[in-house]
Amino acid sequence: MTGITHGTALWYASRATGVVTLVLLTAVVILGILVNRRGRLPGLPGFAVTGLHRNVSLLAVAFLAVHVATAIADPYVTIGLAATVLPFAAAYKPFWLGLGAISLDLIAALVVTSLARGLIGRRTWRGIHWLAYACWPLAVVHSLGSSADARGGAVLGVLVACVLATAAALAWRLSAAARQIPRARRAAVTLHRMSPSPARKAGL
Amino acid sequence: MPDTLTIPSSPAQPGGSPAAGGGGLPRLLPPAGAAPADLRAHLARHGALRYAGGRGRLTGEVAAAGLTGRGGAAFPVARKLAAAAGARPAPVAVGNGAEGEPASSKDASLLWLSPHLVLDGLQLAAEAAGAPSAVLYLRPGQRLHARLAQAIAERAAAGIDAVGVALVRAPDRFLAGEESALASRLAGRPALPAYRPARGLPRLAPARSALVQNVETLAHLALIARHGAGWFRQAGTAAEPGSMLVTLHLPDGHTTVAEVPLGIALADLLGLAAGQPGSGEPGVSCGPVPVQAVLVGGYHGTWLPAAQAARLPLANAMLRPLGAAVGAGVVAALPAGRCGLAETARVARYLALESAGQCGPCFNGLPRIAAALGHLAGSRPDRRAVTDLERWAGLVTGRGACHHPDGSVRFVRSALRAFAAEIGLHEAGRCSGTDPRPFLPLPADPPSSDADWS
């Protein structure tokens, strides 16, 4: 198995799309954290960060669909359709694929509730959206466990980069939450920043 | 809010005889010199409360009377009553006496002097909506609360109320009476305006809406039910019928609450006369005090140069084309010798600090605007401050969940027009203000924690 042949094309496609999906999911998590804390990206207005978060999510779902479809279609190992959604039902590496199946189910829940946000209400949507924090680590462990080439080389490098980027975003989120100004003080803080010192002294 | 109340003088004192239009003013307030009305005095003067006899029955008479909301928005009351009569389940009837506007004291005066008229109106609103219960939402003040609690107890003892009335204390915030903020407070949360303005009646719970009317509106309702639409229309203009309570800030520093017919000339209301006293110079004065500008509609209202204001009536038909409105009836005449820019800057700072801190354009924009005005109020300001103000004003308008940014910006923009000459003076390093004392009233403490909204 040193090159891509007719028989191995699906196997390679499945693994490649898996890696791309993980990178995209990492981007989605980081963008989601930015949206939550009203963070900005250089040169983009606030609403564009939200738009990017949504669009990259849909791109990730598209790659995930190809990843799952090629894994099922690949004759090298037999993974039933059911095993892609039912955790631990696969004959091949049931534990590691099971984690992937849970991750897939969670992503489905996140996408469906986001599309139906107007119907289910903001609070319910928000509660379900917290699942994103469970979904992403499951996907990472699934990648590590089910794929031999994730244990070294370039793929491992990508994985480590994803974990580090997410950890950094998470740390920033927690510190931003700690720095958050209470609602009642927001205008006062801006006013203080805006006022030149003589006016500040005069109470204006 | 301080626990002091303005005892109204007869409107004839500040200016002329506005009651000449008929309909017998004052209607809502006791005649000058009379004591606050207890239940016995109230019944002796107005007669027994006349219920309309069922849900939705009062709507037609109110529509014929042309009564509009006296809380500031002048929304037709009949339309709200019709919406409430059609709502299922029946909404809660709410009397809004939050009166967060520091320059207004007409609601507190009315509640103090004629509590039973307001409570009559609240019962009628509850009947019109088929409401199972009613709430009176009151600005802070122990004396006022005690008085209303006593009035409610008097009525319960006399057995004249169809539904029970609960008293709820409003926080001492400018936006506490905003309808969605009120709904939030009644639902047990802080009195913050809603991110997304609800359409139709505000909701207290998913299945419970509220019919909210200003307390003065309720008092008018109580009289329309007794005397009919024709009587109500004997005061005011055809387009804006009836009387309204106004809070007047006179140039000599006195504050008074009066009941006047809508459409009264501002010159009569404030006692404005052409010419400077003691000389033949042009200008406008109130008694011996020269007046430079008039603020109409309170801190979400509009500054008008005194000469312009002296030709205008207190009527939205004439004020709206100029970007002004009657609002909740706050009218202030700024005397000469006070700096209009300094006054506006003080109020703009207060308005910025009263932002609920929810919408970016409001909590980022209003402080910037207030700071720029503070700069203009100082000596030798940078000309760019005016262009900055206009730009920020445009960025803020229409982008808040509630009307706070829009109203604040309207107030600031009108000051830039009315005090344009003063800006020129400041640029030259001078100021027409000789009296540094603040003129417009402001409360002392801005909110410092989110608990200040509860």
C-alpha cells in the first residue's frame, strides 16, 4: 500500500477528508468562541465573524459527509451505515469509530438546532450549542485512535496544531469572560475612556 | 428620585387663562388650594366609578374621545384597548407610574393628589381587557407608596374594585418605565429593555401579555367613562383633544405641574412675552427674566430657540414637522445667562450613563457623544467635534432595541441647532453663561451594578 490505486482511493479519500474535517471543526470552534465573546478578526466587522462561523460549519459538514460516505463505501474494512450513527456498533475498531459516531450525532444536533433556532427559541438553542465543547474533543480522540498515521508525521502535527489553537482560544474565552464589564458599567467605562482629563475633572 | 412632590399651581399663574377652551380645567387635579383627594372627596367630586359593562365595551367611547397615551408616545389608547380585548388569555392591566424622566413630576403629582382617579382608570382598563388582575408600577418613594397602598385599602373596604391591584416598585432608572423594561420587571427580572422589541402587547410570560397605560392616561379614562367623549373633546384641539399634565421648569428656577389643554400656546404656558424687560431690545422673556431657548418633551425631546417656541402651540401637529414632540409634557425655559451647551452636556452624560448596556450602538455611541458635547461645552473646542457628533448621531439612530439612543440623539442634535451661536462663542474662547448653577434637574447616582435595575 504505497500508492493510490483503484482499490485504495476510497481509503485515502476517507482519511484525507477526515483530517480536513478536523481542521475545519477546529476553525468552527475558534470562530464560535470569537462570536460568543464578540471578538473580532482583523479587517472584518462583527457580523462577518458570525457569518464565517456559520459558513465554515457548513463546509465542515460537507467534508464530514464525504468522510463518512467514503468510509462506508471503502471495501478495505466493512463499516455498516448503522455503525456511523450508532456508537460502538462497528465491527472494525468499535471504540474509536464509536467516538466518531457520537461526534457525528452531536454535529447533526448542532446543525439541526441552529437551522431551527427561530422555532426552538434562543435559550434552548444556546443550551444545545454547549454540546460543541463535547463534540470537538471526541472528534480529536476519534482521529488519534482510528488512524495509524495520526500517531506520527504530518497528520500528528496537524492534530497537535488543532489542539493548541483550540486551547489558546479557550484560554482567551475564559479570560475575556473574567474581564467582562457588567452591563450597568459599560457606558461609564466608555465615557471614562473618551473624556479628556480636564473635562473629567469638571465632571463632564 | 427624591421623595418630594410638586404641588401644582393653577395654570393661570404661569401664563394667561388656558382653561378658557371649556371642559372645566383642572379635570384630573384638585382645584387650586384643595387637599389631596381621599376616597370620600373623590366620590363627592367625580361621582361613582361607572364600569362599561364588559370586556371591550369602553373601546368605542375612547376612540370617539381620541385619547392618546400620556406617557410620551401619544399612541391611540383605543387601539391598545382593542388589542387587549382580543388577546387570549386576557392580559394583565398595568398602570405605569415609573416616571423615570428626572425633569417630570406630573405622574407623581397626579398619584399624590388624585390617586383614586388613577385607580378608577386602572379598574376600567382591567375591565376593557378582561384582565384577572391589575398592577400599579410606581417610581421609588416611600410616601407615595404608602399613600397608594392606603388608597387601594380604602377602595377594598368600600368594595368598589372589580380586580385586585398589586403595587410594584420601579427601579430609579431613566428607562424603568419603558414598556419592555416594565414587562421584564413584572416578570421578576431586572427592568431592562428587551433586546428584540415585541410586537403588539408586551409579554410578562410566554402566555401572559400586559396592557400598559401611563397613570395619567388611566385618569383620563376614568373621566371619559363618566362624562363621555364629547365632554373630553371640549378641551384641546380637534386632532389632539383633551387636557394633559405638564411639568414646567420656569426660568426663575421654579418647577410646577399644571393641567393644560393640548394645543395651548407655549407662550401662554410659560408666560413668554416679546422683548427684553426694561429695554426695547428684541428677544423673549418670562416676567423679568430673558429666555434663550425652550426644551419641549424632556430629555428625549427637542431644544427650540425661544423666539421660535413663542410662536408654537403644545401640539404634535405643529411640533412634529420641526422634529419635536409634546412627549410626556416636560417644558423647560432656559434663561439667558446659562450655557445651553453645558446644560445639554450634563444631560447627555446622564443619558449615556442610563444606557442599559445591552446594545453596542447605545453603550458605545452615547458616551462618545456625551464626551464630545462636554468638549464643546468647554473653552475653544475643536470644530471637528460638531462633525464627529453628527456622524456618531447618524450611526446610533435606529440601532438600539429601545428608543433610548434615538431620543438621546434627537435631544443632542436639537442643541447643536438651537445653540449654534453658543458654539461659535466657545470657539472664540467665550461663553454666554454667567450663572454656573445647573438648571435642568438630574439625579445624583448613575447605575454602578446590574442590581441597580431591580
